[in-house]
Amino acid sequence: MLKLEDVSFAYENGEQVLENVSFTAKRGENISIIGESGCGKSTLLQIIYGLLHTEGKVFWGEQELLGPNFNLVPGEDFIKYLAQDFDLMLPLSVADNVGKYLSNMYPVKKKKRIQELLEVVEMEDMANKKTKLLSGGQQQRVALARALAKEPEMVLLDEPFSHIDHFRKNNLRRKVFKYLKEQNITCII
């Protein structure tokens, strides 16, 4: 279970973007954060992931997530954060991007996992295509598949469908949230 207690954040210039945010999310639950641009949605996701420090507290189960002031490498292994910039390796194929962090020790298992995720994001027919040749929406779907590749316990999705065309968006959203529910992955979007 994710638990936030009195999470606040202000930028160095003193601009307060979050103040005393507290909530809990059960394992496998999906939570949507809604608000206007600049209200702190992305900042909140970055705090949960461990990229930004807060005076409040963030817990996963009984473990307190201490953030960048206490961890040499920011972020938590069991959480995947999909930012608005996709951070893909553009010269690599779609399949290579999805499988980038999967072990090469079990190539059959790796190939099966990549295929499974490409089906979730409706990209199985583009597995061998270079990522640099994809549209923004297609790249966003590849980044989403890669975020799910190592079976995280929680995913933080910062506007994950923003570049995807409307007639594909609803079906893709249903498939992704069905997959998250089946895998019991907590999701904050």
C-alpha cells in the first residue's frame, strides 16, 4: 500500500506547488490526479518516485521511501515512472526499447515478455521498426510498454495517453488498465 503523509513541496524560488497532501492507495488500485497545468501533478509523481525531496513522508507498505537526499541513485526499483518525455533509445527497434532492461540470460522468456507487452500497447506489428521512425503517439506506447517490462509493483504515469489519437486512446486505455488490474499493479496517473 502506498501512503503519503503531509507531502509538501516548494521550488527554490519559494513557489509552493504542493501543501500537506495525504492519501493512501491499496495494492492494485488505480488513482487519477486531475488538475490544471502547473498545479503540481508531475511534481507529486516525482516525489513518490524519489526524484524530489519532501518534508512529508511517503511509504510503500511499512517501508519509508526516503527520496534523493538519502539515496545515491534516485528512484525506487519496484516503481516505474513514465515521464512526459519518453527517454527512448531512438536508433533501437521497438522490441529492443521495450526489452532494454530485461535480462539477456533467458532470451526466450525475454522475447515472450516483449511480445506480451507489445500486444498490450497494440504495437506487435512494429516490433522490428526503428523507434526514430515512429510518430509521437507510437513512441509513447513503446515507452509505456517499457515501463511495464520489469513487472513493477507500482507505475506512475504522467499523461501517458496525451500523444495518442482519440480513436485509439479509449481502447488502449482499457487494455492497459485491464493489464494493470490483472497484474495487481498500483497505478497513479
